[in-house]
Amino acid sequence: MADPEIKSYAPHHESQSPAVTESRTARTVLMIVTFAFLGIFLLLPLIIVFKEAFAKGIEAYTQALSEPDTRSAIRLTLLVAAISVPLNVIFGISAAWAIAKFEFKGKAFLTTLIDLPFSVSPVISGLVYVLLFGAQGLLGAWLKAHGIVILFAVPGIVLATIFVTFPFVARELIPLMQEQGNGDEEAALSLGANGWQAFWYVTLPNVKWGLLYGV
């Protein structure tokens, strides 16, 4: 007597409506809006940049690359990246390791601080740097008296770059380390490894691809 009930239940289960209930028109409108937004705010500026760069021909573009101002800008960019990226890697690994592997007071606060650059406008962060290090800022008089220049100089550019980019490495590693748990590290410690060896030979290889993506 149970067989007919099972047979009658199976077709009913298979004929259930899909989870997506939006009409074809609604989905089409959403896709058009999404692609239009990406086109206007991402692709169009990129196209204009390349159009203006090559507006006078490839010769003018090549000649512009050889100008002193251009070479100086490229050197500055590479210098800031060479300083910011290693610092972000060190901070990101340290913060992710602490948050994912340990329990301590202030853990939630540290996580909030890591997300801060995602919620604060770069304009606001720039204003904060001006209020701190500007001529009329909180530390401006002291910096001027000691001949230290931060704003409109390499230190200011490095600080701003680090601020807006430091969450990326940490945010890639934290969920990855949390998902992996502490089992591998505990096994390494039980076999006689110290904390540094467990990190270097166990933790770091397990997160190398996430670290590379964050960098």
C-alpha cells in the first residue's frame, strides 16, 4: 500500500516551481540596468582614457613616456607600491592569523577596524590626513618645527595608499583561515614544532593562493 503513495509523491516533488519567481521582463530589466551601470561608470571612462592617450597617434604617446614628468610619475608609483604592498602583506597575515586562530578581547573591534576603509570615503580619509598633518593641523606645527613633510610628499601618498588598500590581504585570508581551522597547526605543535615553524610550514602554505590573490 505504500508504493502508490511514493509514486504519487515523486511527480509532485519534481513539478515544484523553481526558486526564481521573477518574470522574464524583470530579469531582462535588471540585467540591462546592471550592464548599463558597468558601461557608464567602468567601461566608458576606460575607453575615454585610451582614446585620449592615443588621440595624437602612437608616436606622441611614445614620446610622452620619455618625458621627465612621466618617468617621475612612474617611479613614484613603483616606489609607493614597493612600500605599501609589503606592509599590507605583513599586516594582513598578522591580523588574519590573530583573528582566525585566537580568541582575545577586542577581536570584534579589530575586525571592524579592518573593514573601516571600505566604509570611509577616500575624500574623508584625505581630509583627516590634512587635519592631522597639515600646516594648521593637529601635528602640523610640530612637524614643521622638525622639518618633517608628510602632506604633498611621498610619506603622505604612502599613508593614503596603505589606508585604502590594507583590508584586501586580511579580508582574503580571514575567512580562509577560519574555514581551515586549527587542526593542522595543533598536529604540527604536537609533533614538536614551535609556533613559527607551524606558521611557516603549515599555515602559510595552506593560504598561499588566497594571499597571492589579496596581494
